[in-house]
Amino acid sequence: MQFIELTGRQLWRVISHDEVNPDELRAAGVTDDSVVRINRQGDIELRLKSGWEIIGGLLGDYEHRVQHESKLDWA
């Protein structure tokens, strides 16, 4: 599966208000310094001490937004 990694700070700039509630992401543990990744299906995963946890999802033209913000390609 391919992903693009972002910081929590970058994620805040990528999400649309109609996709994911920022309060839910904060409750899941996302901070500005968190490591998150997004897969090609739009799932948002948060890096925990022992692995990854799915905490939400993106909709619409998220691929362009994620690539633009991260300056990365899917890997």
C-alpha cells in the first residue's frame, strides 16, 4: 500500500471542514508534531508508539492536497 507521511501541522492545512472534525483528530491524539500518514484510499493513520491507528479519512481531491502540502509522491 502506498502512503504519504505528514506532520499533524500539515494535516491541519490539508483537511476540509466537511471531511474530518479537527476536535475528533485532537481527541485521537493528533498534535502539531504528530506523524500521520494518508493512504491512497484517503485513510488517515496516526503513528503510535507500537504501530499505526486509523483515525479518520479524507474525501474529494485529497490526493492533490496531500501531495501539494507534503511535496512528496506516494511511496
